[in-house]
Amino acid sequence: MTASSTPAMVELQGVAKRYGEVNALHRVDLSIAKGEFVTLLGPSGSGKTTLLNLIAGMITPSSGRIVIDGRDATTLPTNRRGLGMVFQNYALMPHMTVFENIAFPLEVRRLSKAEIKRKVGEALELIQLGHVANRKPRELSGGQQQRISLARCIVYNPALILMDEPLGALDKKLREQMQLEIKRLHAELGITMLYVTHDQDEALTMSDRIVLMNGGRIEQQGTPDTLYFRPETVFSAEFIGSSNLIPGTVEIGADGAYALNTALGRFAAPAPERAIKAGERAVLLVRPENMALADAATPASVAGHIEDSILLGGVVRHFVRCADGSSLIIQELNQPGRSGAHRGEAVRAAWQPQHGRLLPPAPAG
Amino acid sequence: MAQSSSASDLSPWTALLLLAPLTAVMLLILIYPLGLTVWTSLYNGRFSFDAYVELASSTLFLRVLRNTFEIAIGGTLVSLLFGYPVALHLAAQPPRKRTAYLIMVMLPFWTSILVKSFALVAVFGNQGLINQFLGFVSGGTLNVPMMFNRVGVILGMINFLLPFMILSILGSLLALDRRLILAAETMGAGPLRIFWKITLPLSLPGVLAGVLINVTLSIGMYITPALLGGRQDMMVANLVDFYTRQTLDWTAASATAVALLILSGLLVALLGKVRGSAGLAGAGA
Ligand SMILES: Nc1ncnc2c1ncn2[C@@H]1O[C@H](COP(=O)(O)OP(=O)(O)O)[C@@H](O)[C@H]1O
Ligand SMILES: [Mg+2]
């Protein structure tokens, strides 16, 4: 997936981690290009932290090889990997002032006092917190503390910064502000960043590339657009964005056109990216924003009645109950003077067949 | 204080009622004898400070007082020196192993102080294990006196002091957020720098608590110096014993006891002040 023209910053080759009986991470291959912003996205327990800590050297892999910046780092101790890490709980030293905290990695590198002073000043400038240099971390808000811990990271210019849910402890508004700030720092400094989150919006906002994790494996990886518009599995489709999923059996016409036979009818669909044979089970994915309320029957539409409509500012969401008891979500733009849909009203949920997407069925269990 | 909010829901009368039994017991076993001691030190047929004036000019008392502080502080320092590495090691163990080791740390508590003292003599005494070995390898020329002198007192005391020191340091070390260490490691810090810059400063509250407990305990030590010390290792508690049982001078005994109480109270207050400022420095956990 990575551009082969830029050399890899991190290269994982068949890296796995077991804890006794638990396979925290199955054999994973992953390459992160220099300067890239990669996000590990996945539900809790999917192995994101494990993967990050393997790269940081806090745990050693059960098998596989880790190459950082062209150097085999599989067994290299953490303090010699030259990385930066931002923790969810900030991990600032409580007994040191903000200045001393940011100076710490520079002291480790034995810089002169004058140089330390200059660099810490610059780092504080970059995060616009110069005025708190002499305070203790606990005298700062969560957002300020996290910015300090970012500054502590960028001050020594590591080749790679790892972040494990760094904004998880902040409230929504601050989180969005910090997302932009981290993006800005990434753009300005060109540091490679590997970012862990379980929040799909955060991943979509920030990443050059999203690596979606599921049960200790990489489910799918690609740009935010790819993951949103071209999910390859039901898991990907459900984890990123909301989705309407209609299960059925694949039919392939004489002309090679695909269709899915479902309890709600037979729907034409574009050919899937990974071949599915005729007669096999499959799932048709239609994003809610690709569905609309329609009065008349169209080639791809389902009859039902409105169970609920909710207004989300710029958009409206209709929940449509179909004849077989399943439920579909329709999302439309909210217009002034929009004729309201009423609860219980009989409607049709319609979509353009080319907006459908055939996916292999979700594995049982 | 969030914890006290539920207590303040009680009506004052209920609170008083709940406190009454403990107050009565404390009055009976602590305040009454203490008051009696103070009274005895001031009243001997008539009311006077004579006993204190005499004490302040008594070379015996002053020498014993200096002994007491030297032994208490020396014992505490030795206990800190041995206790810190043990606490560090315990903190690094997985919980189950740590529990097993902690039981070993606590073992001395379950042994009578007399038995412990004799065991120490058997090991460190003139005919003890160590001197027998030294005599054997040196052809009978080497004999290091380690019992019935200052060394003996301190050896005997740390036996008793160490568990307190280890436990309070361990508490601080276990409260230390492991992610701070991990953060320091990712920033490239080696183990020595991590110890000096992070582990040690953040464990200072535990160290100071341990020192405080050790000093308090050892200042009033009585049996160990009597059993394992020499004539010149008399401590204030032994002096009190001397006055009460040998010379039957109850006024001097009481005045000595009160003086010790006040002086050790001052020392504890001083150490407590240091501890308070360390807590403010952000080392608290
Ligand atoms: N030290 C450990 N011992 C045993 N199991 C662990 C340990 N660390 C993680 N795991 C297991 O590995 C799996 C992945 O964990 P983790 O990487 O922390 O997931 P995430 O960060 O995505 O929430 C989970 O099932 C977790 O229970
Ligand atoms: Mg995690």
C-alpha cells in the first residue's frame, strides 16, 4: 500500500505476539513510509496497543522482524530506538516543571544548557504555551498537558512518533482542536506518525492511511476515502461510517452482471472487487447517504414505513422498517421547507444500483 | 476532603457518641499516665522546675541524649541504606512473588525480641559465626567486636526497623506510574538516569515516611540497647529505667521521660515539615 518510492520508516515482517493462550497479534506485515501519518483503528482489544508497544520496544515479538529506519530493531532496547511516544495519560513527570519535562530528552542527549534552553523555548512556542514553562504539570488542564507531552516529543526530533489514544481523556471539543494541532505539527515538521485510536472520526480526520485492526489482524488498510467508499468486509463497512447491509445470494446474469437475491427483493449491484461465485452468500452494502425516500418503485428500492426521523442539523436520518422486519437508515440533506416524513408513513427506500457494494458475508460468530 | 463528606452528615451528638469509647480508652491509658508523669516531674512536695534545671546541667543526661540521637539517626540511616534496595527489588517483582518476599520481610515481627537478640549474638558475637570464621582464616589474630557496642545496637535495631522502612518505601514505589518509566525509556534515558531523575525523587515521600517512623521507633528503644549495647550506649529510655529502678528518683525519671517526649516530638515535627514540602513538590502519589 505504501508508495514504494519513499523508503520505509517502519517495516513489520510477520510480527506476532502471544500472551500464553491469547494471540494478541497474529502475523502482521506492515510498512510505514517516511513522513506518513498512519492510524491504527480498531475496537478495544484488537491489538492496536500491542502493535504500537512492539514498535516502541516495550514488548518483544513472539515471532517476526521489526525494522526501524533501515535497522533491525527486533531486540533493540526501547531507549536505543530513537522514537517518541505520546501517552493517553500524558506521562509527564509530576515532580518536574514544564520546562524540565521538555528538557529531559535533551539532557539525555547531553546538549549544552544554552541549547536546551533555546530548543525548549522553541518547542513551547510551537504549541503556544511559552507562559507555563515554570509550572508543574498538575497545574495545567488536560489539553495543555497533552500539548506539553507533544512538545516533549518533538523537541528532540525523533524519526517516528507513536501515539496511543492521546486524546482519549479529553472532551470532544478539545479533542477536535488537538486533532488539528497534531495534523498541523505533522505537516510542519514532516515527522512520521503512528497514531492509535478507536474513534473512526478521528482516524478519518487525521490519517494519510488507516490500518483497520480486528481481532489481532489487519482487516483492511488504505486512505480514509478507500476505507469509507470501498470497504472490503462487513466489519470494515460497519466500523467506519454507518451502513445498510442486506444479506442474500449472488446471481450472475449471462452478461456477467451481478445481482443479489434477498428477502427484500432482487437488486442489481456492481461486480465485487474480490470475485464471489454465483449461488454464494453475500451482503449488499448501501451507505445511508446513498439512499433516499422515493414515492414510486425504482429498480433498487424497498418498501417500508418510517419508524423514526431524527434531525442532525444539516442532515436528517430516517429509520425505515421493512416488510421482513429489518431496518434501513436513510440520510438526506436537510433543506429549508423540507416536507417532513411522518412516523408510520409508508415509504420506499431507494438507491442507485451503482452505489451498492457486494461484500463477502461476515464470518459466523 | 471528599471522604469526610459522609462523616459530616452525622449529627454532632452521634459523632460524639461514636468517639466516646475511644476517647475514654485514650484518656485512661495515654493521657492519664502522661499527665501523671508530667505532674510527678513538677511536683515533689512542692511545685518546681528543679528536676528540669538539674537535667539540663547533668552531663550524664546530655551524653545519654546525644547517644540517643546518634543511635536513632544512625540506625535509621543504616536501615534506609539496606531498605531502599530491598524495596526496589520488591517493587520490580510480579505480585505473587512480592507477597512471598514480603512475608519474609515481616518475619522478624513474629519473633520475640529476646530470641532475635540472642540469635544476633550467635552470629555477630565474639564467639559468633563471623568471628569464628575470621579467626579461622586469620589464624586466630582477627576478631572484630560487633556485639555489646554501638555496632551491636544498630544491628539489633535495624532488625526491627527495616520492615517499616521497606514497607513505606515500597508503598511509594508501587504508586509510581510505570508509564513514566516507559516514557523516559522511549526518550532514550538509561536505567541510571531513570533512577536518579524519576524513581528516587518520586519515592521520596515513602523514604521520608520510613525515616520518620524509624526515628520515632528507635528514639524510644530500650531492650535492644540494653541487651546488645555497651556501657557507653545508654539511651534515654535506659536512663529512665535507671532512675526508676536503681535510684528510685521518680522526679528525675519523670523529667527525663518528658524531656525525651518533647525533644522527639520536635524532631518528628521537623521531619514532618520536610515531608510536607516534598509532597508539595509533586512527588506525592
Ligand atoms: N500483558 C498482557 N497479558 C495478556 N494478554 C494481553 C496483555 N496485553 C494485551 N493482552 C491481550 O491482547 C489483546 C490485544 O490487546 P491490546 O493490544 O491492548 O488491544 P487494543 O489496544 O486494541 O485495545 C487483548 O485481547 C488483550 O486482552
Ligand atoms: Mg489500547
